Amino acid sequence: MAFTMQRLNARVAAGRATPARAGRRLAVRVNAVGQKLEYLWYDGQEGTAAKGMMFNEMRSKTKCMMKPIESLNPADFPDWSYDGSSTGQAKGNNSDCIIKPVRVVPDPIRGAPHLMIMCEVLSPNGEPHPTNTRAQLAALINEKVEAEAPLFGFEQEYTMLNKGTGTVLGWPEGGYPAPQGPFYCGVGTNSVFGRPLAEAHMEACLAAGLTISGINAEVMPGQWEYQIGPVGPLALGDEVMISRWLLHRIGEDYGISCTFDPKPVKGDWNGTGAHTNYSTETMRNPGGMDAIMAAIEKLSKTHAEHISQYGTGNEQRLTGKHETCDINTFRFGVADRGSSIRIPLPVQLKGYGYLEDRRPAANVDPYTVARLLIKTTLL
Ligand code: ADP
Ligand code: MN
Ligand code: MN
Ligand code: MN
Ligand code: MN
């Protein structure tokens, strides 16, 4: 039975409760039945690259509901707004930006009945904000695209930094660890740093119902990867954004900040990427290798356009060393981790499947990668 304001007021009126006591009871009760909605959005600044390594690209604020909304349908949740002049998305004299729910998932941090609401950003006139790359992707999805049901698997790499100092987690103070080699997919206290955060993040992604498909320790110590997918284009962007927010948020509890900077440590250390695995219906079926090769041919002609939107600072990562292809070269290969586009060996053996675009940097906007891959290969 609801413990309503009216009933409390009646108790106060009848002299059975003081207003202060009634207020305390109401507060306790509302905490128990109320609902917190964490509204998330992307500020369009590619985090680390625009703001410095220790800061990120996600924003959020909490809306409290007295009466929980029992739904995961974005249309059932109200639009909201925020001060765009404080996120670099508006001028001070006309600063309201609107956030419109696009994906609703259970909140793994607060638990039920609380929810996380991924939003897209609109300008005051209701048009998509210039940073709203989701709307640009949605505008491209026509019947032809839907018929090919494109799927994406996104390998989100990141680097863990110590709170405050910004040094890489696990590295000796003022120095360097042993050269790369023992760390990738490693185990043991001298090989792997930050596993509790990586595990907690994976757990949270699963509890939120995201399509996370795995995690691994990366080549540079303190560097990690998780994968989202395979999912469709809009779900990819939404899930990557929610998973990034969770990574930053859970990092608060561990005193670790995670950066998507494409080259967090200069020199002989791997950069940080977001390999994007991509397939269409035709590629996924017997005989699909022809469609994979046709897509690669098209991608070879739009290399510069893709590179220009594949993450800020990516030129420091795509050097031709450290499992990358030089930024000015387009090359594909089977099982070749020095290529721009890799055909995984199992795909080559079967003759169908998917391709891997190895060019995107870790700080890339996932909606943008999906848009470019669809535009180049399907339209
Ligand atoms: P790598 O060997 O490059 O490290 P990973 O195992 O980290 O590869 O990532 C491969 C990704 O490809 C996973 O996210 C997986 O879900 C995704 N994937 C698998 N099949 C497909 C497909 N048909 N289309 C798109 N992505 C796919
Ligand atoms: Mn305020
Ligand atoms: Mn991987
Ligand atoms: Mn990797
Ligand atoms: Mn990969």
C-alpha cells in the first residue's frame, strides 16, 4: 500500500505525527519505492583528445521519480535538458540542450528499480544537435541497409591511469615496466594491472543487458579491451556509450581513470584502438567472401574520409608499427595485424563471415564508424 503524502498529512492533522517525523518517514519510504533515472549523453568531444587524458566524453545527471516507470521503452520516458554551455555544446546566451531517451537499460550500480537512460542531444528547436552523430547514422538507414542487416563488433581498448597523477596503472613510479611481451592476455601480479576494475565493468555491462562479448588484458601493461557486439548500428553506438559511462563511473570507486587516448604513452608502446568488425547478411552466408572483397575495394577508395573521422590523435597511433598500418596507406590482408582491413583466418577458411577495420582509434565515435562503414559499403 502506498505511503502517500495525503495519509501523512492526515496523520499530522490528527496529531498522530509531527511534520518533522512525517517528513522523515516519507523520505525513507520514497527512497524505498522511488526510482532514480540516470540520463546519459555524449558531449561530442572525443573525451581524452579534446580535454586531456584524464577526462572523458560522457555526461549524466539523475532524475528522481516518485512513481517508478516500469518500462524499458525510451518513448515512455520524458525528454530532459541541461546547460550546453557547460559541456562545450552551446553558447551561454542560448544554452539549453535537450536530451531525448533512445535506449533504456537496468542500472547495475544502483540496482532495481533504477535505470540508465542513454539519450541523443537535440538543439532547442528540436533539431538534432551538431554533435548528434546518432541522428546522422539513423538518417542513413533505409530499406536497402535494413535488408543487409549490418552487424558490428567493437573492440574497445582503454588504458587505466592512477587517479590524480595520471600515470599508467601498475607502472613503476617515474620509470617504465619491462618491455611489451608478457602482458597481452597475461595473468599474474607482475603481468596484469587493474583486473578488479575490468571484471567489475564486465559484470556491470552484463547486468545492464549490454551485448558485451568478452574482455582481455592488452599488449601494453595497464591497457585493457572489452568487446561490444555483434549488434546493429544504432545499438552499437548506444551500447558503446553506455559501457563507456559505466567504465568511468566504476573507475570512480577504484580511484582509476580510464583513457581512450590513442597513444597514451609515446615511444615503443602499443597505442589504443577500437577495431570494428563488420558484416552484412551477404557476407555472413556461404559465398560471402565476394561481398567482403567488394566492400574492401570500396573502402580502399574512401580511406582518407574514414581516417579523418576515426578519432582525434589517431596519427600518433597509426604509425605502421605496433600492429597498425601507416595512416597514409591502405592495405588489407588475411590474419595480418599490420593491415588496415584484416580478414580473420577463420573467415578466410570458411569463405564467409566478416571483416575487421583496424583503423578506428579508441576514442572514435561508434555512431560515426557505423555510419561510414554503411555509407561506403552499402549505399
Ligand atoms: P581480435 O581477434 O581482433 O582480438 P575479438 O575477439 O576481440 O577479435 O573481437 C571480435 C569481435 O567481432 C567480437 O566483438 C565479435 O562479437 C565480433 N563479431 C563476430 N562475428 C561478427 C560478425 N559476423 N559481424 C560483426 N562482428 C562480428
Ligand atoms: Mn544549475
Ligand atoms: Mn580483440
Ligand atoms: Mn586489442
Ligand atoms: Mn582486433
